Amino acid sequence: MRKFYFFILVIFSILSLGMGGNNQEIISKIPEPDRIFKVLVIDRDNTSYEVNKLSIDGLTFLPVQMGRAQAGIDFQSIKKINFYLQDDKVLGRVKFNDNLDKEFYLDPQMTFFGQTRWGNIKLKCKDIKEIKFK
């Protein structure tokens, strides 16, 4: 009889493991940026977001790779960024405020944080289609 109860307990324990949450992360806080930027973000599903306080882990510089050089582009000098998926990389076409266009490679896992009128958001670089600075 003890084996029967033990068996039932094991089965119940295994079935209970699947009763957890839905594995969605709640974005209750975002890193406080060093400066405030308002932007329009368009994701790969063509959903647009009016975003305040855009940052990358609280910083307002875009980390990029050009050839062998790594650089940080000040958000203040950017008018627009278009993101293009290329296998395991993201090509970013940056339009600067002086209308110069330049292409850079970006880390697809780089995370942007921001605040909308309805809540905080977090988007990976690979999930973004375009960012327009206001």
C-alpha cells in the first residue's frame, strides 16, 4: 500500500510541474537613461510604439561595429535607424541629423528599453525594423 501512495505522490508531483506561469517576463522597471529621447519604434510585425526614455541599458549611445572598429554613436546625432536581418547579424543603416547615411553592424541580442503611455517595453535589436528620433 505504501508503494501505491508513493507512486501517486510521484505522479502528482510530475503533473504539478506543468502548472507554473506562462514564462512571460513582466517589465516593471526599465534602466533610467542618462538623457531623455522620444522616438517612434516600428517592430518586425509593423507595430509602432511612441517611446520615451529610449536607452540601451540606460545608455543613450548606439554600440556598433564597422570593420574591426567598435564605436558608440550618440543618440543625439541620429535622425533614423533602419534594421536589416542578415543571418546572425543585424545591419543598421543610420541616417544622421546632417543627412549623412552610414551602415554598421549591430548585435542582434542588444536590448532597447523604453517607456510608452501604457507601460514599459523591451525590444531586442533583431525584432526592430525602424527607429525614428523626434
